[in-house]
Amino acid sequence: MVFEIIIKDDAELELMEAIDYYNAINENLSKEFVKLFFDSLTSISQNPFLYQKVYKNIRQCVMLKFPYILYYTVNGQTEEVAIYAVYHTSRNPKIWKKRL
């Protein structure tokens, strides 16, 4: 079973900001970030319950090589995963919690 991924607007904005940031440093770095982001999405869609719950029903997937965490919820009935944040680890985690 593969779950459908839905990326919320705030998470999409954070993703685009991260891509722009890494692209300004080095285009290859940006490409690597995007690849690892989609690798993380694939892993989540195939095994959404694998990752740790960190707040109520919110789970987190830590991206490899980059200081970002994907925060998401799983709806087992509809087989959907909603990504709420693509969050840099240096930011205050209380900010993404307000989105709920």
C-alpha cells in the first residue's frame, strides 16, 4: 500500500525557500536537496507509520544530509499523508505547531 502525499501550502513555501537557498550556494547542492526531499517523501508514502510521533498525531522524518525535518500526519482511512512543514532544525518548533 502506498499512501498519497499532500503538501500543505506552508510546507510548499518552506520547500521552495530551501531550494532557492541551496541553489544560491550551488546548483548541485540544490539538486541533491530536491532528490533527498523526494526520497524522504517516497519513504513516508511507503511506510508512513515507521517514523516517530513527536506531537499528538504528528510524525517526523529527518532528512539525510540536510538540517530539515518533514512534519506530517497520516490518515489511514483515506490512505493520505499530509506534510505540514519542511522545517529547518534551527527554527523554533513552536511555529509549525501553530499550523495545526
